[in-house]
Amino acid sequence: MRKLSTNITLEELERLEKAGELGYRAPEDDTILNIADAHVQKPSVSLSPDRSWLLLCDTPKFTPISHLAANEVSVAGIRIHTQQFNRSRGRSYYNGFRLLNVQEIREQIKELPDGQSELPTEPNLRSITGIPENQLLRSIKWSPDSKFLSFLVVAPEEIQLWVADMESASARKVTGSINASLAVTSYAWRNSRDLICMKAINKDKAIPVAPVPPFSPSIRSNLSGNVAAARTYQNLLTSTYDETLFKFFTTSEACKVTIDDAGTTVHEESFQATQGIMKALYISPDGNYMLTKTMNEPFSYLVPYTRFPQSNQVWDLTQSPIAMAFNQEIGLQEQIPSVHDSCAVGARDVSWIPSSDNTLFWVEAQDEGDPRNESEIRDKLFALSAPFTDTPKTLHSCVSRYHNCEWTLHGFAWVQEKCWKTRWSKIFKVSVTEEFDVKETSLMFDRSYEDAYNSPGGIWVSKDSNARFVAPVSQERHVLLESVGATPKGNLPFLDLFDTVEKTSKRLWRCSEGTYERLETILENDGSAFITTRQSNEEQPNLWIHTLQSSGEDKAVQITKFPDPYPWMNQMSQELVTYTRPDGVLLSGKLRLPENFKVGEDEPLPMLIWAYPREFTNKDAAKQVKVTPSTFTSISSMSPIYWVTQGFAVLSEASMPIVSSKSNSMEDTNDTLISQLIANAETHVNEMVARKIADPNRIAIGGHSYGAFMTANLLAHTNLFCAGIARSGAYNRTLTPFGFQSEDRSLWESGELYYNVSPFNHVKTINAPLLLTHGERDCNSGTYPEQSIRFYNALKGNGCTCRLVVFPFEDHHYKARENILHLLWETSFWLNTFVKDRTKA
């Protein structure tokens, strides 16, 4: 990869491209390169069940392009790595683990004098040894006794299951050939020495070869005239050969692996009876049963595998050989309506209740899964305990669509139901007996979930001493509620102790103004001790332990000291800006200005505005501030903030609210999409110009995905911007005919709307230069690469100044360093040529 000046002329660029000499390029400016390669240490954390160990999971900034370029097959809505039997897209990975001994640190904190917020010596961050270098890691789990940490290693030719011993902080391989093609959960701890995993039974077999000639035509039919409207899914099955490949790569069987006290494998046992297209397995809290979710034929060419027929099977692990104790069949789900709040018919969200030894929980729609059907009850919640032969017990009936349920260890559940159309939510406390008979159902909250300022927060869930995800409860009636804490001044997270009987909250802690601090994990069930990540405009994110004293004092102590990854940017100014649209809707954004720029004294700057539209049912919700002002400037690979270092003013997170004209309903939001986008953009631009920050003739607009759709529309319908940057967008809504974003109406129900909001249909009015980028293998619903290709062809065919860059192997978000640096070069070139160096009018 060679550096190339972004001040290159258009003629020279065309010459290089015609000569085939462009290739991958990186910006010439070392500042951009240094920022791109710098990495903010902001690890994910996981607390052991006994709360002694805190695991810090480091994430790579880039994904190796060799990983993205590996051989893969596209079947049933996913892409599968053909050597690893692993999902090749859409998963997050780690590249290293470090350990903190929380127990030792808390003992040291007890000895600190009042008012001291630093430990005498920095806590020892221990790296886990033995893990192969340069391998990606994922799927961490703790053993119930907290002695071991398990995780998957993504080796070049297989997925391996490893365990790390906490005492020695060393890891070793337990077994290989894990099948992670479908599985969200491909292994689980049965107890502190037994793990059960999904093994790929075809791992060592040759991949099936496509028949030549084909066995038969590819046929799809709807002879019965069923209504089966589906959103624009990608990578679906298209032939019997695709079906063969899907079965080959996804068929697994469960296998038990036993380790000794040192973490060494001492026994493996396959459960051949479980063989099938398994997408998940879960172990009951008592370890005696295993729930598997297996996909069945007939497959569909219209929807992804998640809607194929499914068997929910419970296996008795105490028998030898294991035996099926329960089987629940779910049919093909092609006919789920494409509108929001639609769901599958039959049992869904089947799982174990963590507060019981062996009780299943699931939800079933009572309205055929269609929110347009009139029904007094939308969903019912059921429970069924071992031996799974009784009639399931009804736990709760939802008037709106079921959203989620969290269980405590003190006999009650926290059930939330939501209505997407009205953005309304209800939360119930459902108290049950040990036999899961309902004792009492109490309404806790009844509110609009758009109203961020008055949100009580969500119930805190963490692992208990048996590694079960449960809601901590203090004195059997209190739960902890955690919230982002939205305020007119930005987000100020808080932690409350909520009394479920009196329905009152006690504020335990709140983030201070001038910082941004969010809860990471709870150390005591009553919320008296917890870990946060704290940051500010000047401070890199670091971990802190809070201990609430009986006196009311919050004893906060910093336990990590990660360095500032780009100290040379400390002089860049940033602030939360707010102002109102002509109709009274409050707009906001994060404004960043170059070092030493003096507002009102220096000449106005070229500006880049970066935004993403959001829909709201009413103006009160739309005008609430959603931006967090006091955060450290962490510059991601695709961030617009790079260009502050190049002399631009950057307004990021610029709010673009689209408000429904029908109070508390989302039905007609997009009827005024274009006019509201224009009103938002005009307000942002006018404000920045009035403040003498932006030169009105040198303002660019940009966005990703729906933000790219917004960018193209603003160029088509306004003359506010001199250039645009649209990444991974969709520009022709007739190619997403069964709805998009918040739109539930189909093309055939609202054809005029689809036409009007598609910038593809308005290319003749696009006068500003537009840079389009897209990932070659974008599998996000609706934004397949053909959207950008067709839009570029339309722009070029009508004489518009435009450029399309398609990045090899990339998905919806770009990951490889080679592609990121070239993206930065293209963006710098575009902004320099058509914005910064544009002749002032």
C-alpha cells in the first residue's frame, strides 16, 4: 500500500486509474495514518460468578483481510467459512484477555484513607498465556465454580474450544471441530468440569460438488395463493445444491467433554441421537437436561434459516444413552407479515428459567403473529417443569407484543411488553410459586419508551454463583435499575434501587456532569459496590470501582490506567450544540473544531455534517437530547472526526428527527420524510453559518446506511451542500418493496411514497459531487451492493460528478486495514477537491 497525495488533480487521478496504477492507497498525511492505527483501550469486561475475577477482553481495531477473503458459501441468509465451519460475517471477536483480581483490589480499597481515589500500586493486569498468537477469540463463559474461563479460538482450519485456569492464568485446548456455522450458543458448561459442545460431523469430509449439468430446474411456487411478504434478505437458498451445502456445513451433534482440575481433557463422549442442523444448545440450571434447537426441512428460498421449521428438544442427560424428554415442533415461518411487531406462530424464545432447576419458558402469539389482527391478547407466556409431561402453565398474558423477561432468584419475573406503532411499553412484576402458579401480577411502569428523559431504566441482570443470568435482588422486593440517564445536558447514567412493592426508587449513584460514566458490572446485590467505565473530553476511558459507604459517601477508585492513544489531539475543541427547527423541534449534535480556531475572529471553516435519521411519534420525544457531550474522542475506523485534523469543522451525531403527524403513532412518518430532512439540514446549516463556524459555500453532508440514503436525498432536494459522502446505502426503494426502516406499508400500498423518497428517481436534480462507497459482500437487509452500482450508473448516465468505490470482501461495515486506509484516502480526496479547495462564491 502506497501513500498518495489527496491534493492530486482529477486529471492525474484519471490517468492513474486508466493505467491501472492506483491500487490500494493511503492518505499522505501521517496524522490520519496515526489516528487510524491508534487504538483506544476500551475492553469489554466479564465478572466471574463468584465476583473474584474481572476479565478484560481486548478487541482488534481491524479484521485481517485474509479472514474476510477466506472461502465461504452463501446459503440460507448467512455466509459460512468453508474450512472453519464458522459464520464468516457479523460476529465480534477479541484478540486478547487480561485478568484483574477484584477480590484483592477491594481489600486494598478498604485500607485507603477517606478521599483517596488511587491505589498505592497499580493493580496487576495478568495476561492469559498459552493462547495461540494472532488468533481471533469469542464466546467466553465462566465455569460455575469460577475456576475456569472457556472460550472459542478461531484457528485457520477449525473452531477450537479452550479453557483457562484462573489460578495460573494459562490456557489450553480442550477439543476442536466446533460447529459455529449457525450457533449463537455452540457450547455450555454442564457443571464445573463438564462442557457440552456442538461438533461438526462433516468437518473431515469433502465439500459436495455442484452437479453438472444440474439435476433439475430451480422451481419456486405458490400454488395455494398464500400471502408471504418478506423484507429484502440476502444470501438465500436458490437451488437443491444450496440445500445440500447448507445441510453439509450446519449438521452437528452434541458432545460432552470432561476436564480435570488442571483443565486437561480426560474424556469425550458423542451424543449421536442429537445429530441435526443444530443452531443452539442450553443446559438446565441443575445440569440434568439439555435444550437443543434444530432446524428441519422443508427449507425456504424466500426467508433465512431462522424461519425454517424448528424442533425444540429436551434431552435427559442423566440417562445413558441420553434420551429425549420433550419435543416441540414449529412449522415453516414464511408467512410472518413484514410489518413491525410481527412474529412467528408457535413457541418462540424457548429457554430455561434460571431460578428453577429445570423449567422451560416460552412465548406464543395469540393473534397469529400479525399485529394488524384485532386481539385482546397478543402473546401468552408459558412454563413447563420436568418431566415435561404436564399441561404448560400460563404465567402472563400480554396486551401488546412480548419484548423480554428477566428472572430473579426470589420468585418473580420482570416482563416487558411493547407496541412499536405507538412506542408504548408496559413492565409487569409477575410473582409465582415454586410450582410456577401465578401469585400476583403488578404493573410497574406504563410509559412511552421514546421518552428518554423520564426513563426509569432497565433491570440489571448479571451472573449468580451458579453462572446463571439473573436479576440481583435485595431483601426479596428490590431490584436494581440502570439507565443511560438522558437529560437536556446529555446522558448522565444512574443506578437506582427500586422497591417493587412501594414502586419507588432510591438513587444510589449518578454520573457527574463533565464526565461520562457507565455501569459495567455489579459487585453487591444491593448495588453498594459496582464497577464503571469513566471518561471525559480529556480522559481516556478507564475502569473504576465504586463502594457506597453507610455515610452516603461514594468511594470511587480508579483500577486501570490506559494511556491516551492520541495525545496530540488534546487541543481539538468539542461541545454539545442545541438549537430548534422552525416548528420547535430541538436539534443537537457534537461540534468539533480544529486546534486554535477562534470563532468570530478566524475565517469560517469548511464543514462536514454527519448524520443518521431517526423516527419519532411526537415532537416532545424528538426534541430530547440524545448526544453524550463528555466523552473521550474515540475515533473509529469510519469516523468523520479525522477531518478535524485537516482543517474542517465537523458536526457529528447531527440529529435528523422525522416526526409523525399523527400523535403517538408511526403510521405516516415517512409521508413527510423529505420535507423534514430538508428542515433539519437547513437548521443545522443556518446555525453553523450564523455562528461564523461554517463557510456556507463549503459544507459537505455524509452518512452511512440510512444516513447515506439521507445524504443522497438532501443532494437531490436542496442546494445546501457542495458535496456528499454516502456509504453502504440504499437509493431505490422499489428494490425493498415490502418496507424499509420504520416503513410498514408496501410498494403496492404506497407507490407514490416509494417513488418520492428514492433518490434514484431524482438524479437529474443532484448537482453536487457524490462519493459512493460499498462493501462488496454487504449482506445487510436492503443495502446489497447493487443499490450503489445502479445509483452510480444513473448518476453517471445523467452527467453527475460521482465516484463509486467497492471494497473487496467487506460487509456493511468495513473492517480490513487495507480497505479502511483506502476509504480514508478517497474521503480526503473528495473533501479536499470538492469542499476545502472549492472556490468561494
